[in-house]
Amino acid sequence: MTMKNKLIQISAWIAAHITLVVVLVTAVALFLPSSFVWIDTSAITPMLGVVMFSMGLTLRPSDFRPVLQHPKDILVGELAQFLIMPSLAWLLCKLLSLPEELALGVILVGCCPGGTASNVICYLAKGDVALSVAMTGVSTLLAPIVTPALVWLLAGESVEVDVAGMFLSIVQVVIVPIVLGVAANHYFQRTTRRIVPLLPMISTLSIAFIIGIIDAASILACSLIVAVAVILHNVLGLALGYGLSSLVGSEPSKRSAIAIEVGMQNSGLATSLA
């Protein structure tokens, strides 16, 4: 067996066992935080950019055409995004009797648009990546109006969303790397075909590493009640997003994309707003 074939097998194994990889990295970050705390959290942005570029290498312009021609799934996803997650956040805060400052934090997360990591998770889950990217873009454009309105409605607090900063962040981290990846796939197909089998490994390890950096920096400061609220919020969001897309007859790959996009929020935006 050649070295290339071995690497392809390793890549496939790592991608197939992403849950195990993430759990192991989380355990290391929790019990040996020094393994990750030396890395500045600002490194997360370029790492996500590399992952997005890798994801773009697997896409072609034609992959986006069905999404734009039949926007039903985008509409369903955006309605679920801004109805299910804020409502779940408010309900969990009431059921768990969270203190006011914690409740506001949970509601802020629930009212935010989809995060960039959702596109990567969708890619690893073999969902409709083009739909996921389109939903991230649309929810980000809607967020400057919808997010402050929802936070005011559910928490009685007024927040200002940095429209220019958020848009620039999405362009830098998502749009530009994906466009460059799609262009490279179009103009350098022979080279791209040799690289693509290794991309699941690169994406999986990058996401796991990012989780390790975040966990090492913040997980020890997280109380049990906050952890319960966050886990329930994400799990229920994923389940309800998948269930709603199933009810409207979406294809399996689109259901996965919608579920992941609904269940994963832009927590970085929520943190800056908090």
C-alpha cells in the first residue's frame, strides 16, 4: 500500500470517527488545559478560513444553482433559525430558573444567526453544503434587524449589532475562502482531485483543535446549570430543525443542513453583544 493510500484511509477513518476525536480533544483540554491555552484564540479565525477553503475545493458553481432556483429550503431554515432557537432559549431559561444575567446570555445566543462552524460540520456530515452556506449568508444579512428585535422582545434588552463588522467577518471567514476554493477546483481540477480525499481529515482535526482552544480557555469557568442549558438548547435545536425540514418534505441531505444550521449559532457574535 502506497503512502498516499494510507493517508486516504487515515483521513476516512478520522472523518468517520469525528465524535471520538472531538471527545478526546475536549478531555485533553479539560484535564490538561496547558496543552491549548498557549495558543491565542485569534488563531481560530484563520483556521476556520483554511477549513472553508478546503470545503470550497469540493464545490462547483453548479452546486449552488438548485439552492437559488428553489429557495423553499432556505425559507424553512431561516424561519426555524429565528423561531425555534430564540423560543427554546426563552423556554429553557424559564424551566431552569436561570439568573437574569445567565438568561440574557442564553437568549442572546438563541437570537443570533448561524455560525461559520455549521458549514464545516455540514460538510463532515455529508449534508447539502451549498444550502448550509446560503443559509449562513441569509441569516447573517437578516441578523442586524432580527437579532436586536428578538432580544428586546424576549429579554427586554436593547442591543446594537455591529453590521459592518459582522458582514466583514463573514466575508473574510466564509465567502472569500469558499470562493477561492471553488475557483481552484474549477481551474486546477487535476490537482484538486488528488487533494480532496485528504480534506475530511484536515477539516475534522481543525474543528477538533478549535474546540480544544475554546474549551481550554473557558470550560472550567462554566457552571453546571449553564452547561445543561447549552446542551439542551443545541440538541433540541438540531432535533426540531431536522423534524421541521422532514415535515415539509426536504431531501435527507437538506434536512441535515437545515438541522445543523438551526442548531449551531454564531456564539462569537453573542459573546461580543453580551
